[in-house]
Amino acid sequence: MILTNEIIQQKLIEKFGNQVSGFDEPYGLLSFEAPKELNLKVLQFLYDDADLQFQFLTDLTGVHYPHQIERELAVVYHLHNLKQNIRLRFKIYTAIEAPEVFTATQLFSTANWMERETFDFFGIKFIGHPNLKRILNVDEMDYFPLRKEYPLEDQTRIDKDDEMFGRGGTNS
Amino acid sequence: MLEKVHNHISLPEGSIEKQTTTINLGPTHPATHGVMQNILELDGERVVSSEQTIGYIHRAFEKLAERRPLYQITPITDRLNYCSSPLNNMGWHLTCEKLLKIETPKRVDYLRIIIMELARIADHLICNSIVAVDAGAFTGFVYVMQYRELIYEIYEEVCGSRLTTNIGRIGGFERNFSNTAFEKIEKFLREYPKVLKEFETLMTRNRIFMDRLQGTGGISAERALNYGFTGPNLRAAGVDYDVRVQNPYSSYQDFDFKIPIGNTGDNYDRFQVREEEMWQSLSIINQAYQKVQAFKGADAEIFHADVPEYYLPTKEDVYTKMEALIWHFKIIMGETDIPKGEVYHSIEAANGELGYYLISDGGRTPFRLHFRRPCFIYYQAYSELTKGAMLSDAIITMSSLNLIAGELDA
């Protein structure tokens, strides 16, 4: 059977009913979302189903949408069925006050570091992760830098004494 | 009576009873070929367990990208896998073109393929010759370096720089290839096969080299897939997944090439897969070169798509035409709004599938940009690959995985 976006969508709706939503095909890639409690169930279904077989986790990352109340943080999974060569994007949303989602490390070994990276930058806690600690930033850091409340420094500021880089100090 | 003086060194509790040795490999160790740390627990010379620490050269690229217009992100991508910067640059341009729905002319695609395959050769060349160095053979490395130098000269002729290339623009190239560039490509195509052959004669069937590499650092196809391996490392384990074939970009479908695979996924297979890929890349460059030469007259002058919103006009036009001046200003100041959208695009970089996940909310800069860095993803298998191996084999495994610190840390 040749897998198409319609068949995947149909199968997902058959299994999860109206809990999976937001089906879309931006640039030909099927994308949808599910409640965060269901993330493992959906991933497992996509992995195990004889027709779907999405057994390759291409990418896992976070996104911060500060203006979506109660669903500020997103976890985005990019999955790939290598046999049929079809990809999909699966998103779950969580509130920033309690950013807890289940880990996918049981299913994909590769999720280990990807989840650590997502935790490191967005503070999303992956419940059940074997070693959830920062990976690229220092352990002492007490904030999550890719969240939108941390803007990059204004490059035109002059109040900072940073003579070596040509701002502030005696040169300006 | 005097109190007993304790003047011996006080060791941490339990360290006398401990049967294993802890050693610190890195962060700056000559054998790691990059800034990364491994804390190894050794029983004699065997690795019992290891823990990786990365992030020593983390530069927050994903955050930086959120404040830059698209064209200013290209130099950031240079610094991911700095052994093959042009591949990263092209991957980024292709992602932008996908988001902006730009169609590139065929000649641009072929020129890009020449550059991308040259970059792949440069990257594999480094990786394989470094594997040889770690196995104790320095000669091959020093010898092939002059051909990487020739590749760098080609880059220089095309874009003006060598290592962090910033090559190409959204829509094509900043200028047409010069005659010198074509001459250098011809020279490379003429001379390199002989050198690669010589390198293979030196290494491939070398008894000592084979004994060091065969059966070390192996991984099964199943585990490799579960670990998200891509590129030569996955193919060495026997899975013929190559983005160039599965999801052709930049007109790879017009080319005839083979995807070499191994079967044990060990260091020797990885070495062999990379060797064969270099031959395939040479063949692709040859084909692309023929195709480029077939363009005549005005067609041979095409080196970019017609996208004035994103492609800088020539200086002559800027000084003489109002339109061009406006575009120039808007592009340089980053005042072009990019369309709203969400796109994932991946290319077959030298290490594997290099993906760009770009979210635009309709502003002037990306809302979020995430790099799927193959290095970062497969390095986590290192513990599993080296468990029970000799320390010296663990070193070879590290270099045959082709770990590039820039890509690891982003």
C-alpha cells in the first residue's frame, strides 16, 4: 500500500477520534497536533501500526509561543517512514507553568539528547527521562535561553563598557 | 604524647577499593580532534563506561538566528560543520528557497552540485585521513591535504573565502564562476582520482590498518536507526538511506550515482563507505561539469534566479537604477518581510541528514530556527559503541564517526 497523507490522517482519526486535530499540509508535509498526555500513545501507534511504521525520529525540538495562553510551549516531532519515504510533523503543546511531557526515550534512543537539548533551552521537563540535565549550557544556568522573554542584546546599545569590542569605555 | 599526625594524601573514600580507573579524555586532547570531553571508566585498557560532555563551543546559533534576516544567517551555518561549510550554506539557501517558493534555474542547481560534492570530498578526505592518523599512519593525511587545498582554492575562486565560505546567495550565486574556477575544477577532476587511488593503495588493504579497524566500533542497522544515524555512518550499517536519492533537491535526480553501503557498521565499513562516496562524488562532479559546459550563449550566463526581493542587484544597477537601489537598501537593512510558514528541509551533508526547521511568523527574521545536526544526534551512541572496547579503538571510533565540534554544539 502506498502511504499518503490522507491515509495517515484517516488512520489517526480512526484511532484517536477528535483528539488529534489541526491537520495541515504546509509544503506537502502532513502536520497535526494532539493533547500532550497522548504523545506517547500517538508515537507508539505511528511506530507499531503495520501500515504506518514511522520508526525513524528525525528531529525533536521545542518552540515557545508566548502569546498562546495555556499552550505556550510546543514540542515538535519530525518522524520519517524510511521504507515508504514519507515524513510527518507532530506537535504537542504544554502550559509554561507546568511544562511536563512524557519522554520518548523508551521508543527512540535518539530522543535522549534531543530531549535534553529541548529541556536545556526551553525548560520542558520530560517525565521518565533517564538523565534529564543540561547538555549545551552550563549546569549552573538558572533560565532557559530560547524562551522569548530573553531577547538578544540590542546591538546598538552604548551604555555597556566593552572597550574590546568598540563600545562604551574611553573610545566612544 | 604527641597526637598522631596524618600527613599522607587523603584519597576520596572508596578509591582504594575501586577496581577501575577514571580518565578524562578532552576537552582539549589531540586525539579528540575538537573540543569535547569524555569521562572514561577503564578496566585496564578496556572501556567500561563513558560519559560525554559537550557544549564547550556552544554559540547559541538558534537564538542569534531569531534576530537576523535570512541572508545574514548564512555565515552562521558556515560554522556548523566547518569541514564542509558550502554544504551547510547550500542547505540553508535551499530551505529559504523552499519557504519563499523560489525556483532556481538548472544551471544554478548544477553549479551548486559541483560545489556541494567538492565539499563532500573535502569532508570525507579529512575524516578518512584522520582515521588513518589515529591508527598510526600520518603519511596519507599529509599527502591528501594538498588536494583539499585545491578544493579550497576552488571555493576561493567562486566566493572569495576558504574555510567559512558563505558561498552562494538565496536564489543562486553572488557571481558567475570564472574561467579560473572551471580550470581548477578541471585540474581537480584530472589529478584527484590518481591521488585517491594512491591513498587507497596505502590504506585499504593494509594489514595493520584493517586489523585496527575491522570489528571495532560496530553497530547494527536496527540500533543505528533507533539512534537516528544518517549519512555514511548509517549506510555503513547497511541501510541505503541517502537524502539525495530519497528526497532529491537541487536537481540530484538528473544524476547517475550509486549509494555505497556496508554491512557491519564498524570503523572499517565507515571508512570504506566514505572512500566509495568520494568516487561517486567525483563522478557526480564530472557529470555536473559536462552539463554546465553544455549551456551556451545567454544560458551560460545564468547564475541566479530572478528574485529581486532577496537577491542583491549588481553594483552598477544600484548606482544607476532606482528599483535596484530600493531593493539593495531593503535587503541590506533586512527590511523584507518573509512570508508566514513552517518548513523543514534537509540535505545530505557530509555527516548525514542536515535539517533546517524554520518557522516564520511573517516578520523580517525567523521566529524559530532549529538545526538538525547529524553529529549531535549520533554522538550519543558513542557510549554504546565503545562499551567493552580498547581505549585505542575508542579513539578510532571517535574519528571514524566524523565528529565535528562546531556541528555538535551549534
